[in-house]
Amino acid sequence: MPNTDEYEGIIAETTVIRGHNGDAIHAYFARPLGAGPFPAVVLVHHMPGWSDWYKEITRNFAAHGYLTLTPDLYCRTGHGQWGDVTARVRAEGGVSDDQVVGDAQGAIDFLRSLPTSNGKVGVMGSCSGGRHAYLVATRGTGVDAVIDLWGGGVVMKPEDLTEKRPVAPIDYTPQLQCPILGLFGLEDRAPTAEQVDQHEAALKAAGKEYEFHRYEGAAHGFMYHHAPQAYRAAAAVDAWSKVWDFFGRKLA
């Protein structure tokens, strides 16, 4: 964080990047003003969509000194209120893993190309975005650190596989290219505590660098301050401190 006598400023705006198959997609881009160089973060939004919470934390990351990009993974479905767009995506069975990885890779490449970049990029997502962030860190390129916030569907049963989700992300664990931080609620049902244990065991067996933290009394979405039924203040404060510490160490 800056000293009290330092200049602070950020800019945030919607921009267009090239995603999967070279498609033009929207992305919310926030970055600190100044020459840099700055580390960068790609945020992979959750199933509720390209939502207000994700745009808020995009700006928050920029205020912490990160070039931050949150691509609209549902951009191809059409436009309108984000909740309405998400409803259409749900009706179509979601978006494919290949498309999400391609869109995130486009975001990574965009950030690395900036003259103010320090050359390091982290990826973070929550819920389905946590699952997708793990896929990007195993199937993409140029990821220096990844954070999985309660990513459901990393561990999958054979009957849960679909045309759009043909491989369980845990099966890609040997290909993980960077350190991972995982933050989970012990009361969550997607992923369950047992599935988190399975994920940790796979990381350990593959010799990967990981840090997993589990919070008692917390369930799905415990960092969502806009959702009082899910939000757990003490766990969220501790989890955010671990986010800043992890990316600070891995991307500085």
C-alpha cells in the first residue's frame, strides 16, 4: 500500500479484448495511474455473472496496485441487465470450459502486453469462477499464481460431466503451472469439505505448491458482503488478508 504522502489514483472502464477464437468481448478494466511497473490480475466471474461485486473488487485490486481485468464471459449471449443475461446463460446450460479458458487467456495476454505491466499475472475466481480459475492455471499459459475461492465442480463425478464440461478440473492437477491459494467454508456443499480434501490430496500427490485455508461456520460465498445470509465478516476479513499476502508475495 502507498505511503500517506504518495499520489493515488485509478481509472476504471469497459474495454474490448480478444477472447476465445479471437472473438471481441467486453472486459472491465481498472488500473492504477502511474508508470508502474504493476503486477496484474485476471478476475474470473461467478455464475451470477459479470456482476456488481466483481466490478467492485476489480476497482479494489486496482487501488491495491494491480492492473485488473474482469472479462464478461457471457458477452456472446447478448446484453442487458447482468441478471437477465445470466438467466439466458443458465437456460443454455452455461458456457463451455474451452471458451472460458480462451477468454481468460486473452485477458492474460492483454495484461502482459501493457507497457506498465511487470510481466506477472495472477488469476482469481469464486464459485464457478474458482473452478474456471483452476482450469486456466492448468490449461492456459503465463499464470504466475492462482486463487480459488470455494470453487465448486473441481471434483466431479463421471455422471456430472457434460459436453461443455467434459473433464473434471482435478484431473488436470499435474499440469498446474503455479502456486495456488484456496479459501473454503467448511459448511459449503459445493465444494464439500470432502471434495476440498480430495483436491488438496491431488495437489500434494503431484508435488504442487499450495496453501488451503478452511473456515468454520462459513459456507458458500462467505466473502460476499452484499449477501447477508452468506457473509461471514471475520472469515472474510481474514480471507482478504490472505489474498493480498499471497498475490503480494507471488506477483511483486
